[in-house]
Amino acid sequence: MSYPACPQCSENYTYEDGHLLVCPMCGYEWTQESEDLKAEAAIIRDVNGNELADGDDVTVVKDLKVGGSVIKQGTRVKNIRLLADVVDDHDILARVDGMGSMYLKSSVVKK
């Protein structure tokens, strides 16, 4: 049986110990189910449930107050970047015309 590479250090020496998968190189232990759940959680979806990807163009679905300015509903945001590490519940890095680079939540945009 072939086991997946370690998600921690990417080595291919994984072995099974009971219901756990173990990496002898770094000592990381995990279950295949936990990795499957992480992979599902890593999918970022817009307000309508469509899967987002790096480089997508999106539209803001409601007015957003940012500092003393407002990003109006319907504003197009081009070439978004999805964040691997969520920043204060914001999972998209985007450059908004007239506002510059900022973080957005996927719950306020649609594809």
C-alpha cells in the first residue's frame, strides 16, 4: 500500500501505526480523514457558493466602509489572490481601483 507524503515536511517515508499515519523524519502524526477535512476547508467560496481561485475577477455585493471611504456595491475587483493564512477572517488579497491593495472576505464578493 502506498501512503501519502508527510503534510508537515513532505518526506515520503510515511507509515501506518494503528489508525494514524506517522512520519519518522519529523514525528508528525495524522489521520487521512483529518487531511481530507483540511483540504475541503481550504476551498474558498464566494457569497453564492462558487469556488474561487487565484486570478479570478469578482464583484463586491454590498457597500464596504474602509477607513473614511466606501467601496460601492458592484465594484469589480480583478485578479484576486487567495490567502493560505486567513487574516482577521479575510481570505482574499485584492487591488481595488482607487483604494489600493486590501484584504476582503469571500462572503462579500461574487464571481
